[in-house]
Amino acid sequence: MRSTSRAVALTAIVLLPALTLAPADGRAQGAQPAASYTYQGTVRAFTPSRASLDLITGVGMALRIVHVTVAPAAHAPGDTTARLAGVEFKPGDVVRMECHRTDTGLVADRIERIEVPKP
Amino acid sequence: MTPRWVAVASLFVFAACAKVVKPGDPIPGLAREQRARFARGKTVFDSIFTPETGLGPLFNSTGCGECHEDPAAGGRGDEIEVHAAAFHAPACDPLVEEGGPVVQQHTTPALKQALGIDSEPFPPSATARAHRTSPVVFGRGLLDLVPDSVILSYADPDDRNQDGIRGRPGRALDGRVGRFGRKALVPTLREFNAGAFPTETGVTDPEQPTEENIGGQPIPPGVDPLPEPEISSEALALADDFVRFLGAPTPAKVGKEGRRGRQLFAQLGCASCHIPKLRTGYSPLPALAHREFPAYTDLLLHDMGPELADICLGVATPEDFRTEPLLDLRDAKTFLHDGRASGIEQAVELHGGEGAGARDRFNGLSAADRAAVVAFLKSL
């Protein structure tokens, strides 16, 4: 069971299809792709019900919190939901996120758990 | 290159390596351009910031040199910082949303006027408070270049050799091996320096252009009018070069007693963590590359016992501390991470956890042998 969990963790990549992020009316057709932001840090909190994740990042001792919403499409029925539901990020996990900015804040398009090597 | 030129070059290298480095001196063998940047960087390091030049609105000091000054720029200071975190095993929350982990002790007049506070409020969710002295930053550019593989080679988290020492590496928030800071949170000197400007002086820089919140609350309008970042890339790079090029002070020559003390230091097991010499790896700067230097650290985290425990940070538990590099110990007036020890013997006696064995062996020495160990340490 443990090795299964680990395997799930190692392969846990939440990929939200670009299609689900595009406006339904198709306005994105021909639009410039949104700028992508990459963050890597430690999970402070993950609330699946609200699809929100707080990541601690920073430079040296100047630490900052990055608030991210996992795209709403992650909660729609279908494969994406299942894949997100299978991933439980907990405080202390190290993750890398690719995000884009919206009027309401950062939205994560991809979240990947990073395995920190044991000495 | 002819053999004669090789010989001449070797003499220069030997002369550079043999030069005695005093506290505050640059690393021997720097090129002229690097020495010039060291001098210009010292000017930035010694700068006094004001609210008009970016200070605050929260800060611990008005400049790097205010806390790192004794016996020379880059040395110690007598200021005591306050840090906070919440430890809910196994996770550590540095309480960033409440203003942690560094709780600044001063405010600018504008912030005081707006909020009526003289210091940042202590995070209400903290499970521990820590005090931190300002360490010397001598030799940090050399420590920066010790390969991760060397640090990891000293780790023994399961104590397989059964010597009671179980070092493990600190980790940055993104998973890299940490080495700077008392909890080994920070992986590189550049990041430590770039983070120190906003954390200690409230001066934002291009690598951390975001001001810290005020105990979790946004900065009141008009309190910090200077646009971010408040210092330029070049100013940051110069300050970074100054710290990077500060040499590791050469230990003083010791007499018979000191030599006896050095021998005992190894025999007691102190040198299991305070590894006397480390070697840098590759650097594009010849003066820093593949250099052996006095370090007296393994850059690993060790459990120091419940008496010294304070905050967690990253993967470091409250009991974990990174082995302090024993550099310029001769000028130290207080000892340990929070300055609680007023002398070397007291500092040794406060070692617990993985340090307890060496401490007990030290305590079992004759008075003369204890004095010899202290004499040796005072030569560093």
C-alpha cells in the first residue's frame, strides 16, 4: 500500500487540459497565450474543497506566501477530477507549479510533487 | 607554459595561499577587478538606509554593517533578533502570513504613526520564539562553494557508524540542500544576501521585490512610498561580492597548550561535526576554486537537545541546528546561536543531543586539558 502511495505521489502530476481553461465562448481563439509563472516551494495548506493551495516560497529568509487556485475545471466531473482527487498535498510537501494570472489571482495549470532525496 | 613559468606561477599561488587572512580581509589571490568590487561592495554593505532610501517599514537594522561590524565589516554584532514559527510535527509553519519567521524589532516613523507600533507584532500562532545573534559572515563565499556532495557525504541520519552523531542536510523550501542560516534553510549565499536586505532592513531588491506584510496585515497606504525594488541589481551584486570575497580568518599560531587542545578537540569528537577544513569546488574565480579553508563545520543539521531547542524552520525541528562554523572565535564575546553563553566552556557545556557525548568527554578532562581546548578554540 505504501509503495503504491509512493508511486502515486511520484507520478502525481495534476494536468488540467488547456481546453478546460479556455472561455466557453471561444474568445480565446487566436488570443495571445497567457504568461506562465513557475513557482517551487513548500505547501503550507491545501484545501481540495476550495481548490486552493498556499505555497511558501521566498529568497533566503525573506519568505512569502503564494496563493493559488487550482483551476475550476479540476472539479468538473471527469478524468481531471479523478486525477486531482487522487493527489493529496499536505503541509511540508515540495511542489512545482505552473500558473497563469487572472483578474482574481494565480491559477495553477500544473502541479507536480517534487521528491526531496533522503540523505 | 615552460617549467620556469610553472614554477613562478606556483610560487605566486603558494604566496597567495600562505597569506595570513585577518578578520575583514578579502580572500587572497583575488584579481584586481574583484578587489575593486570588494571595496565598492563594502560601501554598500556599510550604507545606512533611511525611509527615503528604502528602509522599512519594518526593519531590524539600518544597514548590513550595523549588525556585522565587530571586529571588522562582516563581523559580529550585539543585536539580538526575534524569530518565530509553529511546529506541528512533522510540518513546520514559518508563519509567513503572520509576519514570520523573522519578527522585525523596529518600525519607521511613518509606520509607527499609522499603526502605533514600535516593532512587528509577535505571531499569535507561534509555538516557539527564538533569539538570534548576528554571526560573522567571513568565509561565507568559500562555504557557498563546498559541493553538495561533500555535505551529503558527512550525513549519517541513521547513525550507521554508531558514534552518536546523526547529521542530516537542511533543505530549502524548494527541496535543494540548505547550508546558510542557523537552521540551514538557505542553499546559496546569493539568496541569503538577497533575502537579507528586505528581511533585515526592509529594503527590497530585484530578487525579492515584495515588502513583507505587517504581522499579516498589508502596509498602510503612504507608509512605504518608494517604488520596489528599493536597491538596484548592481548594488545588490556589489554587496553580495563583498560578502562573497570576505576571507576565512587564518587561525592564530598556537603554542604547546593550543596544540594539545587541537588534539583533544579531535579526540573528544568535536571535530565529527566541526570539521576543521573544507574544500571548495569549481568556481570561475581562481581565488575561490578548489581552496581548502578553515571551516569547523559540516554544514549539516544536528539534534542539539531540548535545552537549546527553539523554532523549527524548513526540515529543521526545534532541536536541530546547523553546525556553526567556528570562524573568528577569538573575537567572539558571546556564544551559541542566541548568545546565551558568555564563554567557550559554557558553550560546550550547553551542547546536548548529538553533542552530549563530546560535552561529557570534555567535562571529564582535567582542568589543564579543558584549558588547552579553550586555548585552541580561542586561536580560531
